[in-house]
Amino acid sequence: MGYDIHITRRASWADDGDGISLEEWETFALTQPDIMFPPVRAADGTVLFDSSLPGDVLLQLPSGEICPLFWSEGNTSSTNPSGQVITRMHAIAMALDARVLGDDDEVYGADGRRSQTEPNVRQRGFLSRWLSRG
């Protein structure tokens, strides 16, 4: 089980409401040279990433780091992304008029770090509530 970071337009990524449509996400992703649709293969033909789910893509940073991004129900998410990936996710979010939230709805900034200036959307996010249930 990992910790997810989400590109979302919602106050909480788990809420219903105004999301990023699959069509909007795919249209945007097609314009980005660092985002690839599956199947993604290495030069030798080895499959690096494959998914049959709509909206799933592979992000490749200039450093060579690769990271899958998964679209679902109006959000695009990544599990356990590095700071560099979160920085790129922030740039993507800005282009989509969205923001970057963690599983507990904490806000992440352009530097890929948890924001110290913007308060959490909720005091206790989804993950905190789930872990503390009895």
C-alpha cells in the first residue's frame, strides 16, 4: 500500500464534483512530450509500462525517472512519487486549473513539497480517518 498524490480540482480529492474529464486529461497529455500512452517500450522492446485502463500514462522526467500516472473519476494520481514527479504534477495541475493534494488533502507546491503556507483543506483527511477507525 502506498501514499497517493493527486491532481484535482476538488476541495478534497475524494469528493464528488468538478473533476478533470478523461477527454480533457487525454487531450492535455497528448500535447506533452514527457507523457506517454501505453504500451511504453524501451529501445530493446522491453515493455516498461502497460495498462488497459483509460487515462493511464507514463511520465518520463528529463533525469530519466519514469512514473505512472493514473486517471480515475476526475483525478490523476501517482503512488509514492518523488519530489521531482510532484513538481511536474504541480506544473500539470497549473495547466489544468487544478492543484496537487496528498491522500490526507495536504497541498503540495511547485517545489514538490508539502505547502507550509496553505492550510489543509480538512483537519483530518481520508487516510487519517480510515486509519483511526475502530
